[in-house]
Amino acid sequence: MAIQSAVEFWQAVDGRFSPAVDDRREWIVPRADSPAARITATLRFAASAKKVVLSGGVGSGKSTEIERVATDLQRDYFVVFFDLFKHLYRVNASAALETIEPWE
């Protein structure tokens, strides 16, 4: 067995937790109260464009639920992940977060 450097180890770990990896679903613990199926149905069967708000505290599973919805919808739709918070910090425009209104 080859010895990995710390960088190689963490790159492998990061790759396993990438949203682009299809086999992540088996790592997610089922939740009896998961809203993913309702959100998927709302988006899939909407007569017009729908918006869904998923809120919760840090570590409550928001990202996991969104990934469940994305996995279900990606069979029929092109799904794009976009993290506005990270993007605005990356382009040094974090002050814009202070001006975003709920309807935007």
C-alpha cells in the first residue's frame, strides 16, 4: 500500500464529498421527517415556476435535503448548484448580501 501525503489524503476525502459524485445517496441517513419528497413533488408538478424556502439552523440538514431534491430532479432536469453566499465572498462583493431582499 502506498503512503499518501496529507494533501493527497484530503483531496481524496474532498472528492468523496463532492455533490458531483452519484453514490452519495447511500451515505445519507434516512430521515422520517425529510421534506425532500414534498419539495420534489412541488417543483416537478408545478403549473408555473415555484419557489421553495428551506430554512434551519447550522447543521440541521438543509444542504442534505437540497441534495436529495437535486438527486431526484436530475433524472429529468438540468440541476445547477449555486451558493450565493460563497460566490459573493469569492468575488469580494460580500456587502451585496446586506442589500438582498426576500423577493430577489
